[in-house]
Amino acid sequence: MESKSHDFNLFEAEDKVLAKAQDLAQQVAHVPEALRDDILALVESYGLVLKEQRRLVRLSDRQQSQVAKLNKELGKRTLQAEDALSKLKSAQDSLIQSEKLASLGALVGGVAHEINTPIGVALSCASHLSDTTQRLKALYDADDVGIEDFEAFLAQATDATNLVVDNCKRAAQLIGSFKQVAVDRVSDERRQFNLDQTLQETLTSLSPQIKTAGHQVDIHCPTTLVIDGYPGAFSQIIGNFVMNSLIHGFESGREGLITINAEQKPDLMVVLTYADNGKGVPSTNLKRIFDPFFTTKMGQGGSGLGLNIVYNLVTGPMGGTIIVDSVEGQGTTFTVTFPVVSPR
């Protein structure tokens, strides 16, 4: 409003100047013709300049109005885009959390199936020991216990108790591994953890899926390497690598080999290499392998989030980098480099 008022005052002053110039042109009839023509031309030019100036001001006003409308529309679209981005991020976070819980659910089922074997053996041995004890008690009550009977009982009891203890230890080991992995998977707790031990616990929890298909896993990691970081993130990464190999790398019916190597460098960086000898990744897919929702197994056990989660965990809480190398028919290798002490 102030600008328009200012323009109005400016034009009013210029109109006055133009009017005075036109009056002056009327009063110069006595001057030489050439000078009079110059004065008239100057007055006419000034009038044209003033007219053009008014046209430009009106054009500027329209452009400013259009710019204001565009800015308003841009602000509206920006808010819509930010809202859509927020919803998309929330949806992606929900999908990632669902993927984590789904992998944890598969872990529960696999470990439950694996624990069933040692528990079943221990129960059978305990039942056999109970029957053997009852038979010996019956002989004792009948005062008919011979040395051979007692020695046979001791041998059977020793074998049974050894089997019970061994299988209970195996079940306890599985439960302990699952408990720690499960707690780490659903929490973002930062703590110091032994890298080799966490590797062993994670792969123990995944052993049902690995053994069922007949695959082999070789681990090479210093037993004294301690990481100050996020064991849950590390366990999730290894778990997703393994499931990626099982779903995408190994063809049905073919036994595969997974190799995991970890090494600490002098600069307090750890280089972890995960490799399988599966069918590899086509070169056209390598550039998209870490993209969210990219999968060649949609509807067949692949969600397209596994390796995207890996990428976000490596570059996020672990503060590292990850690269992939693969040749069709020759397997796939992931190289993860991260600091011994994760960034805070």
C-alpha cells in the first residue's frame, strides 16, 4: 500500500513537471525555430518516458502480485511435501520395525524347533532313568538285587545322566544365545561386547535355518576383539546377511558355504567380510541392492528391506561404510568397515 502511494506521489510530481514543460513550450514562440523544435521534442520525449515509466510500474505491480501468489502456492506445496515426507518416513520406520519383528519371530520359531531336540533327548533319558530306578527298587524291595543288576544300573544311570546334562547344557546354550540376541535386536542399548561371542550367539540362533538347508558357516574372528557400540545393530546386520544368502544366494537343494572374517586394523577400524558362494548378483542389480523395497523375490520371502536396514545400521549407529562385490555364479561379498568405538 505504501509503495502504491509512493508511486502515486511520484507520478503527481512528474505530471506537474510535464505540465510546466508544456506551458514553457507554449511560451517559446519567439525563440529561434531550431531551438523551439528541440524544446518541443524534449517535452514530448519526457512525456513518453513518463508514460513508459507508468507502464513499467503497472507491469512490476502485476509481476509482484504473481510472485506473491507463486510464493504462497510454493509455501503450500512445500508444507504438503513435508507432510508427505513425514508420513513416508513414518511408514518406512513402521515397515523396518515390522521387518525386525518378523525376523525375530522367525528366530523364535527356529530356536524353539532347535531346542526341541535336546529337550526331547533329555526327557527320554530321564524317563529311561526313572524306569531303570523303579526296576532296581523292585529288586531291592524283593531282596533280590545282585551285583550284576547293580552294576548294570550304574552303567545305565551314568549314561543317562551324562546325556541329560549334555542336552540340558545344549538347550541352556541355545536359550542363552537367543535371549541375548532377542534383547539386543529390540533395543538400541550401547555397551561393550565381544565381537566373536556376539557372532557365535547370532549364528547359533540362526543355526536351524542354516542346518536345515545343509549349509556351512566358517568364522574367523579374534576372540579378544571388544567393540564399544551397539550389539543389536551388529546382530541384525549378520542376521540379514545370512537370510539374504539363504533366500537369494543359494539355490534350492544346493549346499552352500558362508565365510565371515573380522580383523582389527592399526587405525582402530574393524574390517568385517561376509561372503557366500551362492549364485551372485547380476551387475544391473548391484547399484540398487541397498535401495529400500528392491527385491527379486517379492512375494517369495523377500521384502526388499533387509539390505536397506543393513546399510542404515552400518552408516548410522555403527558409523561405518559398506561395499558389495559380486559376480554371477561366483557368490557375493559384503565388506563392512567400522570403528572399534562407535560414534556417540
